[in-house]
Amino acid sequence: MAPPQACPLPRQQEGWQSTVPALAPPSPALGSAPGPAAFGCPYATSLHRKVVGLVEARLRQGGRLRRYALAEVAAHNSKDDGWVAVDGKVFDITHHVLTHPGWTSGCATSQLLAILRTLGTDCTEEVLMVHSAKALAQFAPYLIGVLAEDGGAESAACSGGDEAEHAPIATE
């Protein structure tokens, strides 16, 4: 059995490695989208895809998973209505933005500013580079849909369900 690979820390000098090992290699069964698995820690990316995949299946089954064009995501770019696209999925992170400790704690201000800068965009590379597996798993309750592959402006439900109000899913 090969030793686990170390996860590179973002924005460090080339060749610098973390001492925290990856617990498992990314699963090839999670999809073959180019790029995201190459960013950040492969274990964190793999775990993020698994957790979001479970929530996605639950929403799809209930007819509440929708397709959004990137232009529609771009329209939600304020702290009071903020969406982001990560790894082909769309997240309404408004609640997270409004309750972020950066509004009251100087220690978290730079994190909040980075989040505000990415609202309304596909920020896959940045998110996967800087977030741990635990932080990526916390995105799951905010999933509201997937990016439309054709880039069309339609917002159709993926499984023909009615337009349910999107709200974070309560996790247990």
C-alpha cells in the first residue's frame, strides 16, 4: 500500500508541501470533469463531490433541483442575494454571507471580502484551492441547482418538478 499523498497548501512557494496527508485518493467514480480534482487537496475535493452528490440526488428526487445559466448566477452578486457556482453546482450562500464572522471580527474580514468578491461567479478554482474537506462539506446545504451545460438562459427543473423555493436543507 502506497503512503498517502500530502495535500499542497494554496499560495505557498512551489514545492512546499503540507504535513497533513490525504486520507484517500479521489474516486474516479465521482465524475471526469476536467480541472477541479487538480486543485487543492484531492481528498477534500473528493469528499466535497460525494457530499454534494448526496444532496443533489435528494433534491433531484424531490423535483427541487434546477438548472441555472451562469448569467443567472451572475445576477445574484450581493451580500443580500449571493450565489456562487462551484464544480458545476450552484449554491445560494446568502445566509452564510450574512452570518459570517467577518462582519464583526477583524480576524475574519479578509475571508469575508474574498467571499463577497466571488459572489455571482464560477469560483471553482479558488474554492477548491483554499477550503478544507470540512469546509467544502458545509457547502452542501446551500445547493440549489446545477449549471446548465449549454449556457442557455433557461432555469428548468431537472426532474420536471414545480419551482420550489430554494432554502438551505436542514442537516442532521
